[in-house]
Amino acid sequence: LECVVKTQSSVAKILGIESLSPHVSGNPKFEYANMVEDIREKVSSEMERFFPKNDDE
């Protein structure tokens, strides 16, 4: 599931960047330099939603 979410997020960002849309121009979420960290944060929150961490462990 994590790989699927990472792939989906990566493809969406790349398509957004390549579209040259004025809506993504200048948006730090769509800059290659910030892409990896943004994807990690998004995927981490999605994984936490599906697989919450137990405090017992």
C-alpha cells in the first residue's frame, strides 16, 4: 500500500510540474527540490491513517 501511495503521489506531482500550469508555478510543493520530502510526509500521514501506531509497542 505504501508503494502505491508513493507512486500515485509522485506521478501526480510530476504531471503537475510538467503541465506548466500557472496554478503550480511557484508553489513549493511542485518544485523538484522539495518533492521527495513532501511525498514522504504525505505518505507517512496516509500510512498512519491506515495503520495507527500502538503505544503498547
